[in-house]
Amino acid sequence: MGFGQAISACFTNYFDFKTRASRSEYWYFALFMVIAGVASAIIDLIVFGAKENIGPINGVFSLATIIPSISVSVRRLHDIGRTGWFLLLGLIPIVGWIVLIYWACQPSTPAPNQYGPSPA
């Protein structure tokens, strides 16, 4: 799956918390979030001079992408055979983040699992 396809798939599956997301879909969407987040912060800095807090453009971008971010993260966990509730490990500083990053790097389960067939 390419960069554009991954972004399109994440926004198409905006409220899909039941299926699976491939490793490339997850990481391309993470890359998109970083690039777009930095770009919106720079625009806020140029237009509004917002240096300390989140500016309005970055805030709107963050609000608009929080659901797809959670959705693709849950679907990525489903792809390796874990429940989406494991995403709550992110609330544990450092250790939880390391575990989630490790799991996000794992290859897909090749066979169908309880969350559906293997993603394309």
C-alpha cells in the first residue's frame, strides 16, 4: 500500500474499529500525521504568531484526525491478533509506548483471525 492509498484508506475507514490495517497503512498514516502536524504548526506560527500553545489551524487539524488515528491504531492491533483495548497501554509513560511501538512494527498475521481476513 502506498502513501496516498494509506491516507485514503484511513479516512475511508474513519469509524471502522472492527477490521484490520496493514503495517504500511499504519506507518504511512503516522508519517502523514507528523508532516501535516508540523505544517499546520508552521502555518499557525506564520499567520497567528502562536508560539507557545496550539494554534487554531493545528487544533482543528488535531480534532479532525483524532478519530482516524485511534481507528487505524486499533485496526493495527487487530492485525497482529490483539484487542484494540491494548491501545490504553499508551497511557503508561515510556513502557506502554515502547510496547505499542514494538507491536506496530510486527508483521501482519498472514491467516484470517477473529478480526477478519489479512489486509491487502
